[in-house]
Amino acid sequence: MKQFRVGVVGATGMVGQRFVSLLENHPWFRLTAVAASPRSAGKTYEEAVGSRWVMPTPMPQAVKGLIVLNAADVAAVAQQVDFVFCAVDMKKEEIRALEEAYAKAECPVVSNNSAHRFTPDVPMVVPEINAQHIEIIPAQRARLGTKRGFIAVKSNCSLQSYVPALHPLMADFGVSKCLVCTYQAISGAGKTFESWPEMVDNCIPYIGGEEEKSEKEPLKLWGHIENGQIVPAATPAITAQCLRVACTDGHMAAVFVSFDKKPTEAQILEKWVGFSGPAQELNLPSAPKQFLHYFSEADRPQTKLDRNLENGMAVSIGRLRPDTQYDYKFVCLSHNTLRGAAGGAVLLAELLAAKGYLD
Ligand SMILES: NC(=O)c1ccc[n+]([C@@H]2O[C@H](COP(=O)([O-])OP(=O)(O)OC[C@H]3O[C@@H](n4cnc5c(N)ncnc54)[C@H](OP(=O)(O)O)[C@@H]3O)[C@@H](O)[C@H]2O)c1
């Protein structure tokens, strides 16, 4: 595989730091530019991040001395890279405009932000689930008037556990309805216990916008391409409650599900254990070997024990059992800043590279 020069826009933030860490020693991608707000621009990356570095591993040596560029200087960033990852905390309209400016400067954008998730010709991809949606990119390029530039996004972190668990069951058994309660870590809000002391020993039953995303985004993932747009699936109906809990990393979900054609427990387990997708078939560098892991122990998966499974890129499932109101219930877990954010975006970029969209 050829080497690609990569930029991170929003490199000083929590997700940006994850990108910087994940790109250290990446076999295909080399970090050559970091960009952030005018507050950071002109400083070295080390100075700009200062005491905000929250990754478990030290800041990569090669990145410390890079001068942070102003993310708004699109041409200056674009000329130093082959594509960018984007994870900025700005107003939605500003993010939409910024990402489109990069695409129009012929610099593909792989985004962690939600701003373009419902733009009909922007693919929102979990590589194991709907890799084929990247085939919309020529239609998006035609709209933007670009040759290379486009935007591709990853979906919200809340659904990266239960959508992968439901997906292998859909074709044979048809999911008719699903109720999900998520228990989401504080890093999902870009916070630590130091920066959010109110969360110590606490649970907050509200995360702005999260329940709508958790119910609606899966339908785009399960949608199809028609006339240059991704048409969301009409079903299954999902209802969600999302709670913020006192964990650093890792989003847990409690799932209740009914099927058109009720499978046995053994059939569900067989589908989970046997499931793999294009990320595994293409042997992408960040893909977990086994995407879905089932734990038979009654007290697993646990956030602290299991979130880092396969470098935080696998999904853990447990406690599958019959329910009194729905057909079955189970719990599942994924790492929100790895599979759910930067890791998922790196995997998407690897898919795009393997399929020639970054050439
Ligand atoms: N944390 C997660 O687990 C998670 C998961 C999924 C999605 N997301 C999404 O990812 C994005 C980033 O989240 P985060 O948690 O990393 O946020 P964060 O820690 O607050 O970092 C925000 C980043 O945006 C930059 N920024 C702020 N204002 C800017 C401006 N006007 N122009 C250019 N850059 C600007 C900041 O630069 P300065 O340092 O210079 O201010 C910083 O690099 C958000 O859209 C968030 O919703 C986060």
C-alpha cells in the first residue's frame, strides 16, 4: 500500500489527540500537519496542547515540534496532506462549511463530527456493516465539482455497540423493534474527572441530542443508494434512553429486541461469533480480528475490563437471555473514543485507501 500524508483538524482536542496517538507508527498513514483554532495556531503542538494531553501513552516525539496551523487556512493545510481527519468543537453550520471547504480544495475529509451525517450523498460508514455506501462518493464529487475531494463520516459513538450486534441478525430473522438504554462514559463529552468533577459518583440522565442520534443514525447505516443519495431504511423502530455514567471510557448498552422470525439463542450466538465484514476480509490494519466477542460469564462485559478488547476496536456482548416483553435482551459494550471515534475513523480511512478513493 502506498503511504499517505495525513492532517488532523482539531488535533489538540480529545478526539484529535486519539488520532495523533493512533497515527504514530501507522503502516499507511503519516501525520504531516496538525490544525486547530486560532488560539493554538502558530504554537508547537506540545505548547498548544499543554496540560490537556489525556492519552494513556506519551505524546509522540515526532509530533511535539509540529507547528499548529489555523484550521481555517484550508489551502495551507490541504497542500501539506493527502487527506484530513476532522474532529472540531464548533457550531454545526461552521463545521459543515469547513469540511466542505477542505473537500472543495481537493482534500478528502474523514470526519468524526456529526454535521454532515445526514447530508444525503455523504457516506456514514461502519466498515463491517455498510462499506458499500462509499460508492456514493462519485455522486458527491459531482455535486461538489471536485475530482478528489469528498467527505465521509463515521456514525455516533453511542450506537457502535448495539448496531454491530443487531446487524448480523437482520437478514435471516428481521429485527422488528428494539429498545436500548446506553450508559456512556465521560470522554464522550470530551471530559475527564478533573475537568468534570460533578461526574464523580454521579449519573446524569440526559445527553443533548444523543437519543435522536441513537434512534435515527442506524437507519442510515442500513439504508441503500438510490439516484445519488443514501435512502435510510424504514425499519427497525428503535427507541433509546442515553445516560451519562461515571466511567472514563467505554459506552455500554442494554438492548431489548424482537424479531419477525424469532431465532433460538444458539442461532443468535452462531451469527455473532461467525460475523465478519469487509474490514476483516480486506485485512485493514486497524480491523479487529474478531469483531463481535460473546462472553458467557454472567457479569461480563464490564466497561473497565473489556473496553480495550482488540485495541478498543472490537465489540463485547453478553447476558443474552429471553425477555418477558421482547423476544430477547442482552448487553454490549464498545470503546467510545477508539471504535466509537478516532479508531472508527482511521478504519474508515483505511477502507477508503484500500478501495482507491484516496488516490
Ligand atoms: N469525545 C468523543 O468521544 C467524541 C465521540 C464522537 C464524536 N465526537 C465529536 O468530535 C468533535 C471533537 O470532540 P472532542 O471531544 O475532541 O472536543 P474537544 O476536546 O473540545 O476539542 C475540540 C477541538 O476543536 C478545535 N476547535 C475549537 N474551536 C475551533 C475553531 N473555531 N476553529 C478550529 N478548530 C477549533 C479545538 O482547538 P483548540 O485546542 O485550539 O481550541 C480542539 O482541537 C466534536 O464534534 C464531538 O462532538 C467526540
